[in-house]
Amino acid sequence: MKVYEILSELVKKRISDDISNKVVIKKDTLLIEDLGYDSLSFIQLLVDIEDRFNIEIDEIDFEEHDMFINLVNYIEKQIK
């Protein structure tokens, strides 16, 4: 599985069950504005990503990557 696909699944996991099946994650999807992520959701996603990809992410760096594709690119750089 590619980073894009794995991250898409992780992102959907942290969305309300009411909308998670209806949401299509696109490159320009914004976690806060489009998906309603709050600070807790962001931290939970950070932990999910660290666990799944076996990397450590600086919380401040992570918060700067609100657009889905930017987060994908950030993770790809971290795992290389």
C-alpha cells in the first residue's frame, strides 16, 4: 500500500462514523476545514501515523501540514 492510501484510511478512522463512509479524501482535502478535525483528532492521527510508519513526527511540524497531500509528502520524506 502506498502512503497516500494508508494515510487516507488513517484519516477516515478519526472522522465521525456518520460521515466517514461518505468522505472522499482528495489531495487538496483540509483536515480541519473539510473534515472537522480538532486538536484531539490531530494528536490521535499523529500517534496513528507514528505507529503505522514507525517514525517520529515533531508535533509542530505536523500541525503545519493541514492539507492532505502536504501530509503525504511529509511522511514520504520521513520514511526515506
